[in-house]
Amino acid sequence: MTSSFDEAAILRIDRPHPNLWKYYALCCFIIPPLAPILLPIHWFRYHSMRYHFTAEGVSMSWGILFRRQILLNYSRIQDIHLQSNIVERWLGLARLLVQTASGSSTAEMTIEGIQEFDAVRDFLYSKMRGVKDHPSTTAGSPSITTGSSSASDAELAAVLREVTAELKAVRETLNRGNPKSGGEGHV
């Protein structure tokens, strides 16, 4: 996927687009008797909603009386979905549903009110892949990369040979300790 986004512009996004308030107002007037109750709730949500994109992750916060904040590291992101209904498309908006590996079937974070939704999705995918393409290495353990180059294939083959040799040594040690096995022990 080619990414056509300006990272600096995305890092500057901190508020939803004003069309989100129009969307909220239209939704509140679908059921006119509830509009006086729903309009203030959505007005406070819209005016208190903040986004913060950093090099490590993305955060979203909203609320006046009951403040809610979600912080997601890019390494936790599993999938990103774009969702928009006909009214949102008419207003040029979409929602980005960011899913993590949590036990929930719903999105961990819903970034709404963004007109640059394609660019934000591409940005999140690039950050998500960037985190996953740099494996962490611990002292004494070889690193395995997921590239398709011949060097990484050779490295992977070498690691697999080492693991195979260690497993054979463990099997032989176990068979020596168990005389009933007759040389063909099952681990």
C-alpha cells in the first residue's frame, strides 16, 4: 500500500472536524422528543474530544463530568477499519475503528470526526508495521526478521538447525534416563 500522508500534518491533528458537530446535531433530531436531552450530551462530547498522535502511540480523550481517556501504543494495534454511513460520507467524515488483541470484539478506540481518514489510516498502518518490523532481541538469543531476503532466510535456517540439534540432545538425554523406552522414546 502506498502511503500518501503527511506525517507532520497527522501529528498536528488534535480535534475533530466541525462537521462532526453537524453530524451529531442531525442524529439528535432523528428523534425530536429526545433532542433536548441528546444535544447537550453530544455538544459536550464534541467540544471536549481531543486526539494526540505521538511517535509511540495515539491517545483520545473526551468528557466533562465523566472524563474518559484511551491510550494505545502502536505495538498493540492489530487492525484498523474505516466505517461511515451515508450522512458521514455526505459530510466528508469517517470513523476509524482501531482494534487491539484484547478479549473484546469491539474496537478499543474509535477515532471519529476526521476528514483525512485515509491518511490517518495509512499513518497508523505504517506505525503499526514499523513496530512489528523491528523485533526485540534479548541477550544470547538470535534475532529473526520477517523479511524475504536470502540473508534472513539463511539466518532463520541456522536458528532452526540449532533448535533441532538441541531437541535431539534433549530426546537422547531423556532416553538414557528411561531404560524401558527401548531407544524410541516419545517426549
